[in-house]
Amino acid sequence: MIVFGTDGWRGIIARDFTYDNVRLVALATAKYVKKQNATNPAVVIGYDTRFMSKEFAEEAALVLASQDVIVHLADDISSTPQVSFHTKQKGAELGVVITASHNPPIYNGYKLKGPFGGPALPEQIAEVEAELHLLEAKKPKFTLKKMDEYIAAKKIRLFNARESFVRNIKKKINIDLIKEANFKICYDVMYGAGLNTIGMIMPGVDEIHSEHNPGFGKIGHPEPIQECLGDLIDKMKKGDYDIGIATDGDADRLGAVDAEGNFVDSHKLYMILLKYLFEKRKKKGAVAKTVSLTSMVDMYCEKNKLRIIKTPVGFKYIAKAMVEDKLIIGGEESGGLGTCLHIPERDGLFNAFLLLEVMAVEKKSLKELCDELDEEFGIHRYMRRDVKVTPVQKNAILAACENIPKKLGRYEVIGSDLTDGFKFFVDNGWLLIRASGTEPLIRFYSEAESLGKVNELLDEGMKLKIK
């Protein structure tokens, strides 16, 4: 059975992610959008740099066109935020991105985007899944014409996903001020869908891993976390750059490295942007965070009397809050966040340029901005460990967590949160244990006032799975 997880359907290429299965999901998508718009239904499709992403995107386009759905198909590699943007701009019922985001190269995936320009809402995904499960039982046959025939009939319409998207970013970010600051920037494309884009926004940025490599080279998987950014960190340590930025496989997540080569986690990036939007851009509204995001958000919102919305892990929940409420910012631990300045979607490059704007306006380095967080909120350090598991092991770990421990090593458990997984609070720290929705992993997250304590909590969490 094909199942949509935290962020779309993902599977191993050739074993799970096959032409047959893509056709089924595309047909379910067609049936859903025709129920939303019976007279002129439309879908936007884009694809990343992964093995056969273009071919899978074209196959999905053929199926949708065969069902009399207008398909706006990107004419080249496109990022997830570009597809989200165009889904809204073109008035389509859904967007589709063929991507597995940050997963290892053996994976590919199928993300759904809503007409508002962000991840399809949980209820929309559930409706597509319901159509899909009916089709899985029927095993339909497909009679598809050639691409050229659908293009000639204007059922499939090729378009450039980058140009108007870049123009939109330039309207919202003070690019001139960033240029005046004369930052020396290194951008790690991570062989992903950020290819051939940053130079359209601001020329002169140095790039690494900017060629097309579906195997993602030695970085293994395109996730902008410390473990995968060794080359970028090495470049920063040589002292030639003011900031290093990185985006993941579909360019919706942001990672950053300061001028001294220190990785800056997404918790700090979120806080820097939240403070800037509220204090300097004077934006008003609520603040949304997933259960895995830093406690600094809670401290800041309490101090400034900002309403806070807490959600399970998955940007689709943040997007729902952004659509239904007025938010300043919403985001998650994994490097994805959205702001009131842009579409209700994660966007790695947009957020990178917003971060550069903060540095230019404040006239401060990224390290200085991070040091200010320590001064204001006290030291907050964070780590995540991912452990590969079988389904049996996963169930055993989660069952062990249900018996909420009274202590984690020498730390008394003073509270818990079961919003998504099992989050245990200790004095000045927390541990979260949950199953990944995109890979066969159990994720262990922790935040505390020192890395030593963080590692202690993670070690204790790892012991829970053994009992």
C-alpha cells in the first residue's frame, strides 16, 4: 500500500517508487482535482535532481493529461518552493513535486502542494489517499498518448519555474542592501534543486556541489545538517567567507555556517528571523512551531505576549496554521520555516537572503547574532540522532516510551508532551523520541544548556529502546 507520510509519499526507486505506482498516484491526483474543479482542473508539476525525477514527472503529467487535467510542467529542474509558488500563481488545484527532499539517493518521492502555495493540508492528502486506495484495489489500465500530442493539444504546458519566482524574491528582500554590505558568500547546493538559481538573485556568490549528481557525491544525502556539510565548513574555516549557506535536495530547507566554521542549527536561525521580523520589520501575528523546535521560542513569545501554536512534526501542519491564522513565522527543527513575507512554504534560498538582510540591517556577523541569543535566553544547545530500525524494532521502542520514565539518568522527568512521539522534559532541557515519517528511522532529539547534558539525555533515550 502506498502511504503518504510526514512530507509526501517516498519509496526506494525501482522497488517501491516505480512507473506503475507513480501512474496510480497521478490518477488518484487527477480524480481528486476533478472533484475540486470539474470544468477546468489544473496541476503544476516540477522535479528535482534525483535519478529519473524528470522521467517520473513526465509520466505523472501524461496520466493527468489523459484525464483532461491541464498540466503545467516545469521545463527544467525546479525546487519545491518554486512549484508551490506557481501552484498559487497559476490557480491550480494542486502542485506535484517529484522529490525525496533530503533522503538518500536510492529514494524518490511525490509531494503534494495546495492551491494556496504551500504543502497540501492533511485533509487534502487524506482525500487523495482515499482515491488512491480505491484504485489500488481496481488495478486500472492506462492508455497514454505521447508527450508531443498532449503538448500540441495544450493539455501539457511547459513553463520556466525560476524566472518569475526569482523576481518575486527580489521584491520581498532588500537585495540592494545585501549587495552594499559586500558579503563574501559560499553556497552549498548539495547537488540539489537550488542549481542555477542563486546567481539570478545575486551574482558573485561562490558555489560548491553545484553540478548535477543524482548520487549526491560523498555527502551521501542532501540534508543541510552539520554531518553533511563538511566541505562547506572546511571552506569557512579557511577564513575566506562571511557566511556559508546550504539548501537540501529540493531547496526548501536552510542550513548555515558562520565565518569561523561553526554550524548554526535551525533553532538559532528561526530565532534570529523571528526577532528581526517582530522587532525590526514590525510584523504582527502568532508564532507556530513543531514539537521538536527550541524552547527559546516559548521564552520569546511569553516575554513579548505573542500567541504560540504548537504542532506535530511536518511542515504541512505549520502551513495549515499559516493558511488559517495570521502568523509572523512558523517552522520546524529540520531547517524548514515559512514567514509572513512569503508563501506559506519552506524556502531555503528565500530564508537565506532574509538572513543576509538581517546581517546587513543589524551590521552584525552571524556569530554575533547567535551570541546575542545566548545572552538573551541563556545557552541552548541541541543535537539529533537518527537510528535505522525495522518495523518490529520501531514498535518496541515506541512501546517502551509509553511507560513514561520517572528519570532520564540523573535527571528527573518533570513533564511530557505526546503531540508527536514522546517528549520528556527535565530541568532546563528535553528529550523527544519519535518515528520518522519519511524513512525507517527513530529520531532522538534533545536540547539543554550544554552539549554534555544533551548527549546524556540522548544516551538515556537510546537505552529506553533496549529495555
